[in-house]
Amino acid sequence: MTYTSQKPPLAESTEQLRARIPGWGADLAPADRPAVPRERFDLDTGAHWDFPDAQEELIPRERSIEHAFLTPVFGTAQPLRGLSGAVRAHAYKRYSEARAAHWLLLVLADRIDAMEHHASSLLTLRPDNPITETGVLSEFRRHGLRSRREGHRVDRVHQPLDPVLVGGPWVVAVIGGVAAATLVGRAVRARVRQ
């Protein structure tokens, strides 16, 4: 039994598996493979290398601690940046991909990255618009509430939580902005009075 002190059962032999499962191991012997008469490994592939030339690493990339080097070709579209990049780099440098901490840090880095992008959009001339970009208006225009009540939807349990998850961060950001503006206003008024 798995995860117990008892000895696990031995694996079945090839003959036992063939007797129990029709067609099991049909491709074990090369002569039984359908492509064997045409399958050839002595042909020239035209490759001039045994291992492909590696792409140049201009910006340090994150790599798993299980691997000695990066794959020969890797993506460069999303370089690490900001706090989210530091969290991602820590996840790759410190934890194995087999550890939950590695993946939880990557999820946290994604959330931090989303917040960084929302904050940076506020500094542009066209900031994010949570009303139009989250699809809230389609709830009223496309019979969103009625479609949720009809049928056998499996997501009914978390539907009340969806507005909190989507709108909650925006409400917290507005409250934080108003609180910060209030504190700054009080500080300015106190300086003016002096």
C-alpha cells in the first residue's frame, strides 16, 4: 500500500499484463511496431550539430535549480522587473519545482505583477477602466443574472464571491487613495496654519 509501512506489491510481469490487458505492450518489441519497416535511424538528418547552438542570454533568465543550464532557445518577451520579478527570481533560485512554495511564490508574483500594472496605468493618460474592462456592463446588457439562475451551472456556489474578488481590490485602492489624499491635505493645512 502506498504511504503505509507495508511493503508495496511487486509490479506485474510483462506476461501477466499481456494476459490481463488485451494489446498491452504491442510496441515493446521493435518488430511489432507498425512503422518498423520504414523506421530508419541511419539517414542523414542534415544537422551540423549534436547539441543545438544556445541562444545568447542578454538578460539573466530564471532557471530551475534542477537544471544545469537553460534550454537552447528560451523566451525573452517578459523579462523580470520590479517586485514581482524579485519574487519570481527568489522562487527559482531557492525552491525546487517539486515544492509547493515554488509555485505559490509564482502565483504571488503574478498577483504583484497585476497590481504593479494597475498602479502604473494610473500614471498614464489612459488608466485602466474597471467598469468596462471587467465585463460588468455585459451583466446588465446580456442577461447575465438570468443566465446564472437557469440550467445546472456548477459555479453557482462562488458567484456571490465573484464581485468581491473582481471589485474588491478597486474598492480598497479607492479607499486607500482617499485616505492618503486626506492625510496629505491635513498635513498641508497644518503647514499653512504655521
